[in-house]
Amino acid sequence: MPCRIAVLISGSGSNLQALMDRVEDGTIPGRIVRVISNKADAYGLTRAQEAGIDTLVIDHKAYDSREAFDAALIAAIDADEADLVCLAGFMRVLTGGFVRHYVGRLINVHPSLLPAFPGLKVQQKAIDAGVRFSGCTVHFVEEEVDAGPIIAQAVVPILPDDDASALAGRILKQEHRIYPLAVKLFAEGRLSTRNRTVLVDGQPWEPETALVNPPLPAPLTSAPRRRAGP
């Protein structure tokens, strides 16, 4: 059975488009059964409608509490029998009850290398901190905001003349690569979690992979030689 995917959005839906494209070309073995937005004017709804995908608006302002709003979301998602719920620019903090209801099948993409720089305005935070690299993270969602076992990350260098907008644009391109990858791996049943580490096909990541800035000088680019004898 193809994986049934629900996507939650609040805005333009560029990550939604990346997911739709990879479903359309067969990369993701699944189907987006519905796109739900808390904003009626979200352009992502238009993207979905033009692709023939069912959409639904659930306006958070029509509910007296976060719990009531999340209950309406749960009812809609469960009615579609979704196997996976993807947050794609969904600008609402979800309640613990919602997160627990979909534990292990609720994922999010965030424009930083978590656990560094959770929350909002993360590109400017990274620039202000003087870090060499930023990037993006796809992770299983936990009750703490922007936390949970990491499925995939992509690294983006921070250039000397970067502003938040330029950095955000380069990070977004990588989001469009790793979010479909994470959904593909989930849909294929290839993800497992061991001690909060997400494994693909039960295997850890390559141990020698590294990115270094500034570049290492020649004597440090290889492992040190061991001295013979005692």
C-alpha cells in the first residue's frame, strides 16, 4: 500500500511543492491525500488544488483553544487515514496531545542544524553567532519545539557577506532536497530509531565524513602516524 501523506502548511508551500514533485515522478512511494492550512490565503493551497490534491482550511482563529484547534486537525487527518503527517511551514505550535497522537509519524523541516538555533529568525541568529555553517534538519517531532530524533540534515556554508535573506534562500534549496528524501525513506519503511539516533536500513552514518572550516593545512589532512615501539 502506498504511504498516505497529509501535509500541513501556513504559507507559500515551496516544501509542499518539492514533496508533490517527488510523489509525481515516483521517487516517493506514496500519495498526498490532503493538504491542510490554518490560513485560507496560503498559496500552498493553490499549488495543491492545481495538482488535483484535496485541500482543507481549518482556521485556528475559529477555536477557543489550541487543544480545540488540534482536535479538529486530528479529526481531519484521521478521517483521511494518513500514515505520515508532514509539517511544511506550518506556523502553529502543536499541543502535546497532537504530538503524542502521531508519535513516530509526524515530521518537520527546520532551517538550522538542530539542536542549534531552534525557533524563529534562525538565519540571523546563526550569522550573529559567527558560526561557519548552517543548514536544515528534518526530524521526528516531539513535544518540545524543534526537537526530536534527526532523520536528515544538509549543511550550508555561511559566507562573509551573507544576510539572513541570502542565507535563507540557500538553505531552502537544501530543504527541497532532504525533505523528500526523508519522506521517501519513511514511506519505504527504512527508518528506525536507536537511542534517539535515526538509522537507515539499521545502519549508522559513515564515521569518517566531516566538513571543516577553515580548511585543514596539508599535514593535518591525514591521520597522524603512530610511533613504532614502546
